[in-house]
Amino acid sequence: MSPRPALAQLPLPPLPGGLVVTMTSPASGSTVASTITVSASVSPLGALVGGVQFKLDGANLGAEDRTAPYAVSWNTTGASNGTHTLRAVARDALGLHYSSSPVTVTVSNAPPADTTPPTVSLTSPGNGATVSGTTAVNATASDNVGVAGVQFLVDGVALGTADTAAPYTVSWNTTGASNGSHTLTATARDAAGNRTTSSPVTVTVSNAAPPTTTRFEESAATLSPAGAWTAINSAGAGATLSGDSGVYTSASGARATFTFSGTGVSWIGLPCEICGFANIYLEGALVATVDTYAASRPAASKAMFTTSGLTAGSHTLVVEASGTQNAASGGANVVVDAFDVQGATSGGGSGKTRIEENNPSVIYAGSWFTQTRTDLSGGSVVESSDSNGTASLTFNGTGVSWIGFRGPWAGIAQVYLDGTLKATVDTYGPTEQAQVVMYTASGLAAGSHTVMIKVTGTWSPASSSAWVVLDAFDVM
């Protein structure tokens, strides 16, 4: 029997040749933001495509895409800014997986808008507290991103500048506020401009009234030797003198002796380019040597020496010309213009009681603003251009003067005495001039009177604005 012929070799189905996966978007090295499309192409090499799964940093990005074109939407805001790796992994019908080459991209999204406001609360002083002198106002503040600054406010007006770093605090000199109730708040802001204002804190300011200052002109002093002193007025001095008069000397040892009863005293003089050294004696003892030289003269006379805290009673102040000067000065002159006595009960002559603009007895209406300068009486004034602005003083005496200020921006005021319009005063001046007597009433019946300065809100053609300034009142 012949051998059985071999069975013919049957052909086998071809083995799958795999899949070639290529990322098509985004390009490697690109920068992406917001929502983009990630796509890939698949080239079958004898195999059927079952689906494509995209990967972000090795994790699935969306669901497997089983239909060409293969793509997925990627919201890049869900990823951190920086470098990330994308791949596409294709699956064939037999469950085999084929990966693309990695694509590296940089995510760069703007940070999300910050809409969360900070929180802020005042920590001191406490609600209902009584404060005086200089006190610290403190607050705590926080924010989801960061606090950019905290602005403290008194009665809605900024107190100092914003504090940009914790601990948040500001120093409040309460003597600049009227006695009585005031409201404190703090407003915190972040870099995005979100703001929050704290709950208000109500405090009571209680400061002792500043001591009454009585001005005595230079005529109240005893001058020795008499022939060594020369009288001068404001025009001759080139500056405003109190009472439009003063005396000066350059004679060594020449003295102006002023005896007074009070708790403090200031010598009002005039620094100048030809002025020298003055020796100051109190109760016969040398207490200071004052250099009265200045490269240029101020607009008005000013305090050259001040002492306070004296025991109530009689005291003697002596201003003595030394006859010497510093190397820069052209002379050794010493000017005596007046003396201001604190808590005065008597002085060396007829006196005037000076009531500064910040004395609680001066009552204001409308908007007034404080300004400080060294050539002002007491170092400060108030000013207003508000047509509703008034400043009133009720006093006991036989006369009163309004001490003001002239300037190219100054306007027109009305002066009322005991409710009757007495004068309309144009306070304009081509140059600034401090401590000017703007109005005087004298010869009044002894007793109580009320003087009122009213801002009109108007100005002369020569002026540029309507500001009216109150520096002080002198009561006679």
C-alpha cells in the first residue's frame, strides 16, 4: 500500500502588524492655556483600531476615543502652570496597546480672578473706651491671597497712611480731635482691589483744654539800658510783628526783663540774617543761649524760647543780648516782640488773652481743615472755603481781634459781633503773610460777647480761591 500523500499546508491568517500612533496636536515644546484639543493619528499595520486613550502625565485624559479622528478636549486650567507630558495610547482589536512618543508642553494660565475680600477688625481701643493724648489704634486683617494694606479712619477721614505690613497699627494724636464721641474704622484691601471695612468702634475723646495763653507786647518788659534799644514796626522789620511793634538791640548786656504770674512763658522774637546770640535767664539763672540767626526772615515773628510746667506764681524772664553772633550772621541784633504767658494771672502790663483756633471754646460749623507751619500762632491754623463755614467765640472782655492769614488764594469773610454784621473782610494778599490782624473790635461794654467769622465762598478778582484762615482770637 502506497504511503498516504501529505496534506497540503493550509495558509494561516497573517499576524497583526500593530499600530503606529502619532500625536498631532499640540506640538512638542508649545505653550498652552485655557481649553485646547489634543489629537492623534493612528496608522494600522494589519491591525484594527479599538480606541485611543490620551494620557496627561501618565493619567487618563478624558475617556477612550473609539472613532477617528481621535481627539480629546483638555481644560488646562485644571493643571498647574509649568511642564506637562502628553501621550496617546492606541488599543487594537486584540487588546494590545501601542503608545505614541511623548509630547512636552508648558501650561501658562493667568491666575483666576480674586473676588474674595479680606477680613478686618479693630482690636484697640475697645468700643466705648475713653481716650486722650496719643493712643495706638490697632487692627487684625487676613486675606486668601494677601493683605495689601489697612487704612484707619476717624469719622470717615483717613488717619495717617495705610499700613502695608502686619501688625496693623497707627498712632492717633487725639488732641487734634474735638472732645466727645468719634468713630474709628479700618479698611483692608488686597492686591485685586477687594476691600472690607471693619465694624465701627465708638470712642470718647477727653483731653484737657490747652492752657489759655495771654499775650503781652514788648512794652510790658523793662528795657535796660533804655538807650540801647530801638523801636521797630512790621514794615521796618520786614515781617509781621505782634501789635505792629517791637524793639531790638545789638548792645552786649542789654536786657529785656519781663515779670509775670503763670505756669509758662514764650519769648516772641524775630530770627534774621543780622541777628545774634541771646542769653535767657529765668529767676536769675542762665537757662539757655539762643542763636537768633536765620538766612532769611520768616513772614512773622515766632517763639524763640519757651518754658512750661512752672509752679503757679510770680516769675521773671530776662532776654539779654550777648553782643555776639555766629560766623554766618551779619550782626548781633536781638529782637523782642512780645511774651506769651500760659495760665497767666498777671503780667508786666496790659495783656491780651490769645485763644488759639484749636481751643474748645471756638465753635465751628461747615468744613474746616487744619494746617501746620512754624510761622503760625501756636503752630497751626484752620481754613475753609465752605460757604456754610463759620467759626464762633463767646468771650468776656471789652474787645477782640481776629488773627488770620493773607495769601493769593484767600477769599472774603464776614465778621459778626453779637449777631450783627460788622465787617466784610477781603483776606487776599499778593504774597503769603501770617498772623495778620484781620479785624478788631474795641471799646465794647464789659461782659459776654460773641464774635463769628463767616466764610462767604467768594473771592476778589485778584484771588484764585475763597479760602479763609483762622489762626487765633485775641481777647482784650
